[in-house]
Amino acid sequence: MESIAKIVMAFLVLFWVGAAQAGLPVRIQIGEAVFEPEAEVSFRRNLRTLSTPPFTLKMQAPDIEAFAVFTQGREGQPMQVFVCNEVVFSPDLRQQITNGRIDIHTAMVNGRLEVFVTQGCP
């Protein structure tokens, strides 16, 4: 019985956490300023609920600090995020991003991000 519980728990962890895709080329633009991460950026698919975004973009060090500097003072401006050289979402920057993570909500996502995260760049 204990082994069944472990299998069920492992399945639930995989289901809730979702799959991550790393290595996709990412470029972020605010106005004329462009930020290109040096390290790989990962996209994590999250469990879809009303309060959880479908995807989270996560940067690695040293890009986290560099991106915080990049976003400082640009609050309220439109931010375009390119993946595989296509704009996949374009939110307004609400505040400086200091943790290297961007939660990507459904209203901001075009259908191409789902394709890139699951299949990679064409």
C-alpha cells in the first residue's frame, strides 16, 4: 500500500509542477532597450487555475541581477518578450523585476508560446 501511495504522490508532483523547457532563445525589449539573457532561460508550465499563470519564465544568475537593473525605472512601459524571434507576449511592466521571473498570464500569451515550450523553436 505504501508503494502505491508513493507512485500516486510522484504522479501528482509531476502533474502539479508541469514540464520545463530550457534553451529557447529569449530577447526582451522595453522601448528601444533590449535585454538578451546570457544563460539559458527556462519556461515552466504551471497548473492552470484562476490565480496561477499558465507559464513562468525563469532566468538564471547572473541574468537575474542584470534584468533587475534593466527593468528599473521602466515601470508602466510596454515590454515585449520574444521567444524564437517572435513576440509571444507583451505586457506593460508593472514594477521592477528583481527575482528573474515573469509570470505569463493567459491574457498576455499568444498561441505560439505553447508551441515553443512543448516543441522548441521551428
